Amino acid sequence: MHSTDASADDTLDLHLPEEFVALFRTAANDATDAATAPEREGLRAHEGLRAHEDLLDGIADWGPSDTPAGAFHLVPVDLERDLALIARWMNDPAVAAYWELTGPQSVTADHLRAQLTGDGRSVPCVGMLDGVPMSYWEIYRADLDQLARYCPVRPHDTGVHLLIGDGADRGRGLGTELIRAVADLVLAGRPACTRVLAEPDVRNRPSVAAFLGAGFRPMGEVDLPAKRAVLMIRAREAPEPSP
């Protein structure tokens, strides 16, 4: 089972609402004004990082998740460390059919760098299973994504793109277990998020089946710029009523 994302355009083409920009600017200015001169330099250097963490609530700090397949951990991409592996996965024909990032490493590098140097609405991650890198994920703010132009989204809705790297790991239910684990991580790590979204290509039946098995509900089909997709949603469960 692999991702249905066809291009970086789906997650990198919207401007942040002004209220978000103003919020980050105000917080940064307040902190900088209260700091000493050396501290101000450090604060300015990390303003972008704090903004990224605010948009997706510090994915790097979410920690591992226990799954039936082992301990799973989302680790934000380090371009120098991870590029060769992710580029190899992108050149697998089964992956390339949906991601369309075949070619030299520079193609994958451009896709990753656009997210890593962007405003933080999409964070590329390597999925580690028992310490072994075996999948690629993009966790993104669906309410700040092009997806919001094509279907109703709610504030803080969080989207997921993924691919399973090696063919030996596909077709045995592993995707379902990992999708469930990642959805749990998103909902635990992002208290303001009430729904996790996915938009697998309608042709990618194994992907659709994996999301179904992970508790996502199909909400209909939607025409996106690069594909016709099934919009799938896993909602946060409502708390049990008090007795």
C-alpha cells in the first residue's frame, strides 16, 4: 500500500491566513523584546522553527507508538540522511504510479526541500519500525491545503500522505496498522484537531482498503488537480457521556 499524492502542489500552494501570520509575528516580537541581545539573535534564528511547530504541534516530539508490528516512530526528514533512501522508494514503479517523482535524486530533493523550507503546513517524515526506516509520510494541515478548495474542511483538520517503501512490506496488512497508529498520534499530538483526512486515488484500491481498515470512513469522491480521489475521514471519538 502506498501513497496517492502526485505532486507537492497539493500541499504547498496556499498562503497562510493573515491571522496566523499576525499570531506568530506578535509572539515572536514579544519574546524578542523581552530578551537580551544574544538571546534576541537566537530567538530570531528560531522564529521559523517555532512557527512550523505551531502549525503541526511539534511532530518530532510525538514519540513512538506501539503497534502489532512493532514500535513505530515518525521522524521528520533530514535531507542529507534520508534523501537517497526516499529517492529509491520514489523510483519503485508501484510507488511512481501515484507519486510521479521518478528520476534522479534532485527530483525527490526538490519535493522534500519545498516542504522543509516552507511555512510548516506540511512535514515530511520517515516512518521507523523497530528502528528501521520503512515508509515515507507527509503530515499536513488540510485546512491550509489546496484540498480545502475542493471539499469542506474544518479548522485544524490534518491530512496524511504515505508510501510503504519496500514491496515485501506491502499487501500484508502493515499499512492498515501504521495508518491507525499515525491517526492516533495525530489526534493525541494535536488537541485542536478533530479529524484526520486522507484522499487516496480511486484507482488505488489497496490504499483505500487500508484506510478503511484503519477506521477511516469514505465521504465521497472529489476531483483534485492530479487525480480523482476518495475523501476519507477518521473523526475523533466523542467522549462518553457522564453517568
